[in-house]
Amino acid sequence: MWSVTRPLLQECTLACYRLLSAMTQAVPPILSITPSRALVDEKFQVLVENLPPGCPVTLHSLHHSEDKDDWEAYGHYVSDHRGVVSVTEDLSFGGTYTGKEPMGLLWSMRPVPGSREGLRLRKINVCTPMLVNISVHSGHEDFRDRTPLASALAERWYMAPGVKRIDINKQGVQGTLFIPPGPGPFPTLLDMWGGGVGLLEYRSALLASRGYVSFSLDYLRSEHLSADVEFKYFETAFNIIRNHPQVIPDRVGILGISLGSTVAFNLTAYSTIIKPRCIVCISSNHYHPPGTTLKAGFKILSKYVLLTVCHENLMIIQIIVTNMYHRHFHKAHFDENNYMSWRSFGLDLIADPSNNVEVGRINCPMLLVNGCDDQNWPTVETAEEVARLLREGGKEHLLSRLAYPGAGHLIEPPFSPHFRATKFIILNSKKKVILLWGGHTKAHSDAQEDSWRKILSFLQLHLYHSPSVKAKL
Amino acid sequence: MDRKQYCVKLSVQPSRGLMDEKFIVLVQNALPGSQLTIRALHQCEDGHSWEAFGHYTADTTGTINVSEDPSIGGTYSGVEQMGLLWSFRPIPGSKSGLRMRKKNIQTPMEVTISVYQGHQTEGFADLVPLSGVAVERWYMAPGVRRIPVTEGGLTAALFLPSGPGPFPGLLDLWGGGGQLVEYRAALLASHGFASMAIDYLTAKITMETGKMVDNQYFETAYRVLQQHPQVCGSKIAMIGLSFGTSITLKMAVYSEVIKLSAAVCISGSHVQPVDGSVEEILRFFQKNGEKTRFSEKNEVIWRDLLLPIPTDPSLKVNVGRLQCPLLLVVGEDDQNWPSQESALDIKEMMARAGNSHLLTVLSYPNAGHLIEPPYTPHARSSTLKTVEIEEKVMCLWGGQTVEHSRAQEDAWKKMVVFLKENLYGGRNPTSFSHL
């Protein structure tokens, strides 16, 4: 059907060009973004007016990142009889997204052609907004050949007005604290990222903008001598937060993604001091052999990856590794693009229950969020295992699970671009691999949007609501 | 009530909005049926504090949605989505005659919105709110640029929308208080118009030489705007409020240089000596000074100075010669200018001349003189220092707050549509035949 309509489209396009160039001597179209300043999890409406009717145009978004890369998304549209294109109401017929996608210009962003491989878009400085330039161009396939007809700038903020950002360095605990505006005190979250990155603040900033004190804990920076010392670090961190004047001490929860979820499970299952009111585990990982530290585990994982990379011509590698990862594996998997997946070897690791956190001991409400196409870790199997253990303990009512088909490992706040695979720098070496996270862009973006809303709803129920209400999600 | 049991959650969406954008104020998780006060607080640039508040009752889910639920008391009542902004008034104990106007439009207006236990009417400073959020209200959208203009002896500021352009242009004039008032031009630029705010009463050249500007000053402004590479020279409009209306009508009808695509005249009149310069027009008003009246509170009422509307054609802009669409905005309770009587006379003149198809009149009962962008608080009177009088007077502008605020919201919306239709062209009927 597309090939039948194309010549007609070209004719329309030509007529429109003529009309548009005549018009631009007069006046151009108007592109508006409402609201022009918003939080990153808020939707916007992109509207183009004053086009000729039935005119093929392309809506194009462009963002210049802190790492100095350019990211873009675009959709092909046709204006209606009034000369209007509404990204909220109309369908995109091609580009980086198709169909009715009000936020497609954000979530389908990808590095512009010619960019380096394996890039990931994450904001480090959360005090300033992400600037996105949205423009409208005439035509579809060849839209880049022409200068834009109109454009507007959108600001996307992680921090709402009045949110305070405070560096914490107390009793050896390091991280960043975000406090919502208002008298307080507030329900609070201990927010933990995964491994392999520096301290990421943006989710905490966003949670504070939604009314929670949120502490983004830096837990992989320093070396802990033993598992006990490491455990104490987390307990100390939790206590520092719980005792903060702006925090309601019995309304503290834990939110963790990937390795951060391991911390959440570990603390909640074993700590005698810390009793989180609820926990949210995204892309859950409960692998944590007793007596090991997270950092050591992570280092070994990285060493393994390093060894694998040195033997990258081999599809299957057998490696004998000292310490804890001995006999049980290792099959490194490289996909057709030569991206590395840790999923299968993770499956082998968690097969032995003695390696895993005894999640059956957990006594608080728990929300698990997984992508079914997670290629980084067997998080779906982990979630199922958690469900089974809780069921056996008669605690199934504590658990809520969200499993998204087609979503990968990195389930982030909504409308941020999806990364199926990104560059990963191995600790203490200069080696970089391209690590596979999984997920297909549209399904993954839908999962991000849906899960964020449900995570906030879960947190509101358990941290804001009266304790006498015992409803499930 | 155990505070810990009910963590009231307050949110305002969007938390950063343009001055003419609506927001949704939501209270959640309150004790069902509880009485709460939602209050807005703003400290303006000159240090005065303003407040607005509404009394609400949480529903069975513990929720209050200001855009759906009625306020049963406070500075506004009923279902008023934006009541927390337009009903702002100086806090108790403030001096009288204040008017809220932002000078620095590159920073946002910051408003704190809080929710308090019970139906409170005073003493808020001594109460601890249950929750509070910070809200920003901007005159400038992201990407809008402010460019000071001094060429040709002008004292002006040009606001350019973001994007390649070219954009239709707008000359923006205020009234007898003088100064360079930028906020309306900044907001109109955020809607896609290259807007130039002009100071024509206290311009640098006037302050230095003591001489008022002549008619060429406005023509210079028009030329500067027209020649700007990002301005569509053939699509320029003019907007004037109060005395700014006098200038706008004069230029629209008599200027050989200024060719307007549209004109918007708010709270003004066509009555003036038609050959007069700015100075001569002001002197004409002063001549009628004995017609000044005073209210019981000793506020100055100047609406009679131009009444009755003269029949002498040399004392009225000949609007029958107008060739562009004209939007007149009138507050029927205008105590400062006879804008309603003038509008009626303009209508008659244009009907006789056969160009009344160009005229649209928006007339608002109980609205006063200062018809500003929406959600700006209403000042029924305020202190004013005009260029003619040395000391400040308390000037009665008129208007009842609720109706005046509705008028502001409605007039602004219609004004932007009017400007868009006349400056952005709508559709040229012949273009359809090509497709």
C-alpha cells in the first residue's frame, strides 16, 4: 500500500514545497510545545499550525548531550485540512517511531548517524534541564535536505522548583540527598543504581520532585574489606537517612535496579536494624553468595568479561576462575552483532540457591519490575523464584509483579531513550565491551512509561497512605 | 489527627508554566471530609507579599482537585482553577495602592502553594502547612530571546520567538505611567510574535533632553522591526493599552510609513487632537483636568476628561479610514478612560464609513481599566505617577475582581487568536486549488 501512495505523496510534496516557499515569503508555520517546561516524566503536546493542508512534513527532535553527542528522533506526518499536525492526535507514518505516539519524539531518540557506537544518554547534572529542540521540516524521506520551517525549544527537568540537592558524606557514607519543597517531614527512599556506572542522581531528583526524600547512595566507589563491613555501610546509610529531620522514620522504602536490587533484597532479608516499609526491585538480581562483597563480586564479573574479551574469537569459553564463580559455568554469549550477554551465565549462577539471598525472609510489601527480554541478567527467572519462595512462606500477598514483554534490563524513568546495548567499561582496565541489555524500543519505552506510573502508585500507597489500608497495587 | 497517619500530598502541574497557562492543583491523601485551606504566597520584586487562598473540603478519597472542586471561602469561591493566582491581594498590613507588575521578565514569578489544616483566613505566617510546593510562572518560553533596541534613539526591547523565523511583528505600547514595560511583549513572543515593547513617555531621549518624542519615533520603531531579518516585514501589528490606544489608532489611520496588518486597542479612546504630537495630546487631556472626579475614598477618576465624546472631527481619529482589522477591548467599569463610550462612537463612525467589517469589540461588564494578561491580580485602584503629575495619586481603575479576572482570561485568548489569524495568515483560499 505504501508503494501505491508514494508517487501521490511526491506530487503532494512538490505542491506543498511551492506553497510553503511562497508562504515563507509571507509567514511560516507555528510549532508549539505545551508545556514548554516540564518534568521528564510529564507528557507534552507538540502542535504545528499554519501549514498548507495535506502537507507531508517531518517532526524532528534534537538533543545535544552533556557528553557532546547528538541525539534525534523524527516522525513523518501529513497535515489535515486546517493545516494542522498534532503529534498527540495524529499518526506518524515512518521515522524513528510510527503510529499515534505523543512522546515518540523523546523515547525513540537515538544517536545521529555517524555517532560512536554503544552510547547511552543519561543526565549527570540534574540541576539544569535537558534541552530538546523540536522542528518541523517539509517532506518525509528527504527532510534533512531542507532547513526547518519552524522550531521550538522544550526544557525537560529532573528537579521540580524548590527541590534541594545536598551532598552527603557522613560516617563514611557517601551519596546525594534530594529533599522536596515544603515543610516536611516526608516519606523517603533509599535509591540504588546498578553496577558499572558512577553515582547517578536523576531518578532520586525525580522522586524528590514527586514528594519523596530520596537518597542516591554511592555504594560501589569504595572498597569494603569484607561482606560484614559492606553490610554495615548500607545499614549506616539507612540509619542516617532515617534520622534526618526531614524524613519520617517509619516511612522509608528502598528502590533498587539491577545490582541495586540485590542490595535491597539483602538488607531487607537480613538486617535486624533496618525495616523498610516497602521495596521496589527493578530488573531484580538476588545473586549474592554469603560472605562476599558486592564490589568483589562485581570485580570478578568484570575480570571474567575481560578474559572473555581477550578470547573474543571464541563463541564458547570455558574458564576456571578462582574464588566463588568456580565450576558452575561459563558460557559467554555473543549475539549476531557481537554484543555480550550475561543472561545465560547468570542463570547458571543462580541455579544454586545457596548463592542467593533468602528472599523468603522478607516481610514487607515488594514490587518487582522486569523486562521479559532482559539479556543482561535472568531477572524474570529471579522474579519467579522470589514469588515461589514467598508463596511457600505464605507471604504471597506481599508481592506485586510487573513483567513486560519486549522490555530489556534498563527500565528507567519514562520517555528516556532505550538502549538495547551499550558500551561498558571494565573496572580497572581500559577494555570496553558492548554489553547487551535487551528490549525492543517501542515495547521497552511502553514498559518505562507504564512501570513508572505503577511504581509511583505503589510508593504512594505504601509510603504516603495510612498504614491501616492493606490494599494491593 | 495523628499527623503521621495522613501524609498530605500536594502537587501542581505543571510546576513551571507560562503566565497564561493553566495549572492543576491537587491535594491527595488527606483525611476524607477534612477542611483544608490551599494558599498561594508570592513576594514580588519590590518586596511586598501577596496571598490568595481557598477553603476546601476533602472528598471521600481524601482528594481535592482545585479545577473541579468548589472553594467555599477565601479570596475566591466556587470552582476556580486559577483562583490562587488571579485573586492575589497584598497580605494584611501592606500599604495601600499596590499593583503587581514584573519588571525582570527573564526570571520566573515564584509562587509557593501550601495546604493548611482547617479553614484559615489569617495568621498564616504562624501556621505550619501540611505540605507545600514551589511553582514557577514564566513570561518567556524557552528559546525566546530578549534584544535591547537603542537604534534611532529608541528605548525599546525586542522579543524574538525561538526558531528560524521569519515571524510576524508586533509593536507593544502601554499607557500614561511610562517606563519600558516588557512582560506582555515577552509573553506574546512566547506565542510566536516578534514583539517590541516601546517606552515612549520616559524614553532615554526624553529623560536627557526633556523633550517628548514625536510621531517619527513610532515610525522608527516600525522600520526597525520591519527591517529585522527575522521579522516578516509585511505582517506587523500594534497593540496599545490606555494612552497606547491613542498612539495605535493615530498611527494606524494617519501614518504614511506604518502599514499595520492588525491593531488591538485595550481600554482606550480615539478622542485626541488629530494633528497632535504626543505632547499636544497630553496637553489636551490636561486642559480638561477640571473634569477630574474623586471617589469616596478620594481616588482619582479621570474617565470624564474626554467626555462627552466630541462631534468635532478634528478631535477624533477618523477610524472610518482604517484599513486593517481592529480589536477593541473594553471594561465597562473603566473609571480611568471612557473606553465604552469611545467604542460605541468608533462603531458608529465605522458603520457610517462602511468599514465596520474590520471592527470587533469585546466589552466586559464589571471589568476595569487594567485589562492585563490572564491570572494577573486585579487592581481596582493603585498609586500612579504619571509623566504629567509630579506626585503619586491614588488612581481608580475600576472593575470587580471576579468579572475583571474573567475578562482578562477571555480577552487574552481572543486577542491571541485575533493576532494569529491576521498575522499568521490563516489560509489563502486560492492555495486549495493546487492540491
